[in-house]
Amino acid sequence: MMPRCQDKCGNVSIPYPFGLVGDAPSCYRDEFKLFCNTAVDPPQLLLYDRDYWTVRDQIVLNISLQGQLTFSMLAAVMCYTVENKSPESKTFTNLPSAYRFSHTRNKFTAIGCNTVGIISDHTAQEFHIGCISFCPYRMNVMDSSCDGIGCCQSKIPKDLGTLNLTLENYIKDNGSAYTWNISRCNFGFLSDEDWFSSNASSLWNSRSKVEDLVDVGFRTPVVLDWAIRDKTCNEAQREKNNYTCGKNAYCSNSSNGPGYLCHCKKGYQGNPYLPNGCQDIDECEVQNPCREIQICVNTIGSFNCTCPPGTHGIDENEEMHCVSSSHKKFPVVEIASGIATAIALAVLIPIGFQGHSLIQKRKQTKLRQKFFKQNGGLLLQQKFSTHEGNLDRTKIFVIEELERATDNFSESRILGKGGFGTVYKGMLSDGKIVAVKKSKIVDENQVDQFINEVIILAQINHRNIVSLFGCCLETQVPLLVYEFVSNGTLSHHLHDDGYVSSLSWKTRLRIAIQVAEALAYLHFAASIPIFHRDIKPSNILLDENYNAKVADFGISRSIPVDKTHLTTVVQGTFGYLDPEYFHSGQFTDKSDVYSFGVILVELLTGKRVMSSTRPEEEKSIVMHFISSTKGNNLFDILETRVVNEGEKEKLLTVAKIAKQCLKLNGKKRPTMKEVAASLEGLRRFEDHPQAQSTLHEERWLADQHLFQYNNNETEKHIDFGSISSITSTNHDDSCPFLPSTSMESWST
């Protein structure tokens, strides 16, 4: 610690570059100021910000010079009470600039019944991550796991300095007796993963302590990564006046956000941020690293081991041993022995190098075989053996070819990152441009997902679905090689800055048709029916002509032809997941239909599926869309370019298709084949308006199944984008689907 600087607050030590408000400026770097609250006993150390109210609840528990700080953070708690039967809870945390939430140490957790926890950045534009915890009727709720039953968890991204946390019920059951009996209180929080593992049972057992949780709440320890954020190592070293690392210290770039950290060099210990903070370690004093009778001699930054008088050192198996000097051989014998040794070495060294090379090749071969097996190669071979003709179309690449293609997987070649891997742009030796997906394999379940994607893509041959060229399994992480689609994602063209309103209505309609046809192919025309399970704009790629190609089959599943659904662990993306799938865990072809309906809404409105920056009733664009169809305000939420370029009647038609796809009851949704036929018919009508006279006779635009409604039908629409509300709406959708549709008939 610097002289005359407070080095403690309560039980927490404060090392430089940290310091307390009120101390001399030389006691700390400005971005590491902390506040010691002496009004409580013992005093509490708090993160400091000019706005005290933003950090008043952020109590520092520990500071490590290894670049981490632990503080306690209030959890979001919502409890059923007589006064509050439909609770929700929201928290917002904005960290000072030097800190980021540790993505390696923390996890987001939600505990309770019928609970959705969502975290996002402060704008809710960069990312949304969340999970759902439910308690199926008559199912035992375990207190020792966190797999979606009573408890769920999600990882957080890197470089996160702000955190919106929303905790809601995904079923507005008004505090049903069943839910009350199991969990009176639900809570969501970020916490140190190790701490949660030790406290999971006690957290679950506290869910009925309503008074304590409502009045006091509870805190969880959260780990922050800190760094000198203003420059990188190289930049700071070039500007010596601003370089923070002291003598005998070195720097390394932060792994979580910009900036760098300081470390004492090997042989030194102490505080690397002080000018002379790294002091020599006396290895001879701390521990005796020398063998037997050797004498340890400390040196600056290191040590030496010497033999005592009357002995000398000999090298045996790369270790020095001290032997008595009286055992020395006569010089002539030593010389002869040396000559013989030199001759032997001259003969044996080349042989040794050759042998070493062979051994290394064998090791490399064994390692590749190990990776091949570890990455599911045997499973892939078994799967290929049951699918005729697929192996011939799929190449097994060697790693050297893909390293050359991607410049050793250079960061400059990264096209994008997803939950299951990173995609690189590459060029093969024949000049073909490809996309190489480097998967993140961490457990057996993800190995199965990777092999599943290979099998599914190998079976598919459709112009609107990305083509698989091959894979590589002989590396630590497996690789997929598929066609390169050059124009980014649909999400990019709909939502990213500079691209909003860049797509014409005609292009949007064509994209919708192409995606619908691709899904219809997967459901009905593939050799085995395939459910995609994660249809969303970021998984729809566009080529240079804005033709759509469906991608990312990591969690897709094929099913036997005699089955109608899959029962699986709930996976997918909030906002696009079928609510019926949430309840039952059963994914059907109609679940993909729901996701496609959400995409239609995005194409019509140009708005993200959810955003916390919009008014409460508009946070979920799906819920906003559904409510707008009840009145004469549908066109108020459509994108201006869409309204200007599209005919009113055609836009109403597409909106009705979207509305049908979003029905809560999956059985009442159309099939993707019916959706594709209806959209294609609408485009044909736009391209050939003279065909209008035959439309009502042939009804190739209007699939009766697609638009059969019951006048008195009541449905609850649940959107899992913001999970903010469930409304009961009455529909009278008996009106026909074709151009005569008017706003008046729409709103009845």
C-alpha cells in the first residue's frame, strides 16, 4: 500500500491501485476509488460511482491482485402475497468502467415455479439471455439440480458491464394454489458458480420465507473482472508515463473487455502495480528447493544449488547430485571415456532424431485418433452407415487444409459467433469459398449435437438450406465446412444500424416464401422429417441476391416417420420458442410454425422480437402485433417502407398468416406446407394481377384449413420474448383470406 493511505475497510484489505474516497489522489488510480461506509458496524466497503445511488448496494467482499473483485449483489425476488398475486421483479446494475461481470466465474440462475428469468444489456439490443424454471403438475421438484425443474441456469457473455434482470411468471395464474404450495417466492440472480453449488439446497428451501424475502431480500456473491481499461499492454508500454506496472513486473491483456493487468515476474512476489512492489522471493528461506546435501544460494529473482566443499556435482538423468571429490577418475580414463562417448553420440544422434520423429508421428496419430473418437467420429461413422449415399457427398477434411484456408483461424476471418461455436471464412485449395464452423465441445451432450448437425445437413439438398461440404474430427474441437453465404443474416438487414428499412417489401415476401419452403421441405420432403427447433432471423443467411438460406442445425432433430413429436429438454431462443413446447417439452412441426410466425411479424414490422427500451405494452413485438389486430391500428406498427410498398390487402393477408402461425394451440396452426403454398400464391398474385378473376374459383391462395376460425374461440397468447403478459382475446376470423379483406373485417 502507498504511504499514509488507508489499507482496510472493515474486514476487507485494499491494495493499490484501489483506494478510498477522501485519501490523497496518489493513494489510488481514479477508476479504482472505493467508498468505506463507516455508518454501519463493521464498516462496509462499497464500489464507488459519482452517483452514489447506483452503487449503494454493491458491497465489496474481497479484492484480488489477480484481477478479480467479489461483491455482494441483491437478488431479484418476487413473492405471491394476498396483495400481489401477479408479481414481477426487475433490477438494473451499472458497473463502474473498470469492471466487467466475470463470464467464467458467474452464472445466471432463476429459482421457483413457472418462472422466467431474463438478463440483457442496458439497451436490451445487444443480447438477451435467460432460462425458464417450471414445476409440472404432480412432478417431484428436485433441490439438488438446476435442469429446468424448479431451477434453471444460463451463462453470461464476455465484456458485460451493465445488467438488466427481469423475473416474471410465464403463466399468469394469479397465484394458483398449486404454485403457492410449491414456491411462494421466486428469485433470480447472478452469482459465483462455486458459491451456488454449495448453497443450492438452502436457496431452494428458502422459497417460502415470504416475509424475510420481501422485507430483507438476499444477496449473492458476484465475481467481477477488473483491469486498467484505458490501453492495451503494447500501447501502455509505449507511453511510459501512463504505464502502471512497476519494476520486475510485466503486463498481459485482459481476457474480459479492453485493458491490461500487471503481474510480478517469476521469482518475485508482491504488488505489481506499485513502483517497487514486486520483491525478490528468497526461495532458500521459503522452501529448500535443493536436493540432498546441496547448498541453496539465493539470487535476485532466482536461486542456485551448489555442492559443499569436498564434493562436486555430476549430472544423472538431468538432475545434479553431489559426490565426494575422492571418487574422481584419473584424467586418462576420463579422456578415453569422453572420446568413446563422442563417437557413440555421433552414430546414435541421427538415429535418435529419426526415432524421435517416428515417435512424434505416432503420438500425433494417436492424438488425432483420440480426438476423432472424442468428437464423435465413431458415432458419425455409425450414423453414415445407416444413411445411404450421404458419405459420398461429405468430405472428411484434414486439419492442415482448413488451417491454410482460414489463415490458422485468424480473428480477421471470423464471420460470427453463436452458442455452439465460431464461424470463419476460408478458401480451399481449389479456390472454393467456404464457411468453417469451429464448435465448442465441452461435454458428451454437445458432441451429440455436433454429430446431429452433420447427419442432418448431409441428408438435405434444397436451394434454400445451406449445403454441407464436409467436416474435420481430428482436432480438439470438431469443424464443419459448408457453403459460404455472402450477405450476412436476415437479422443484420432488419435490425442493425445503417440497414433498417433496407429490404423492400418484395424482397421480404420472397425471403418469407423461401424460408417457408425450406421448412416445408424439412418437415415433409426430406428422407426423414426434420424439426429445425431454432428458426430466427440470425439463423437465416442471405446471398448476394437476397435469397434466403436456413442455417444452424445444432439443436435440430430428425424423427421417425410414424412419430408426430419429440419429447426433449427445452432448447431454443426466447421470443421464438413455441409456448406449447414450454409447457409439455414436446416439440412438433407446429413448433417450427410458431417460430416462423414470429419471423413474419419481424418482416412486417422491422422490429426486434423484444426490447426493454420500448413501452411496457410494446416490449414484446408479438404481443403488440396480436393486440393491434383487434383494432384498426395494425398499420401503425408496420414498418413505413412496408406500408408504402405493399398493397393494403396483401399486407393484411400476410398478417393473418402470421396470426394463425402464432396460435397457442399447435393443432390449430397451419402446416409449413400450407403456409408456403399460401405465401407463394400471394406472390404469384402480385406478379400476375390479371389472375385475380380465377383466384376465388381455384382458391389456390386460400387454404381452407389455414383460415378456419371459431367465432367464439378464446385463446391465451403467450409470448416468450418479454414474457411480460398474457391476454385473453376473442377472435372472429371467419372472414376469407383473400384480397377482399378489409381493415373493418380484420378488427371484428
